[in-house]
Amino acid sequence: MIYFIVAVLSLALLFAVIRGINGPTASDRIVALDNLTTITTAALVLLGLFFERYIYVDVALIYGVLSFIGVLTMARYMGGGL
């Protein structure tokens, strides 16, 4: 089961990187970056459960909040709201 989850996360990571590189607009690249941070958060949770070190889950929660704030900041900047 763990190998299937790792394979799905790897495939999602590959697609997000491709979208980030090939994205024709800056908003496509921001969405790809948001996807990468979501995948990283999921990987941290998976590591925490696999190694039974639940501090990784706390780090994933903090990382998720910070990435959400970062994406909001970039979206406001692209929209001309700053």
C-alpha cells in the first residue's frame, strides 16, 4: 500500500513540475507551485506515519499554512492588489 501512495505522489509531482515548466502564464506557474507544496505536505504526513515520528505531521501542518499564505500573497501580487 505504501508503494502505491509513493507512486501516486511521484506521478503528481512529475505532472506539477511539467506544468510549472510549460505553464504559458504566470498564474499557471503559481498553481503548479501550490500543487507542489500540497504534494510536499502529503509526503511529510506519509513520512510521519511511516516512521512513526509524529513531529513530521506538525511540520506538515505549519508548512501547509505557510504555503497557503505564500500562494495568497503571490496571487494578490499578480492581481495588482498590493
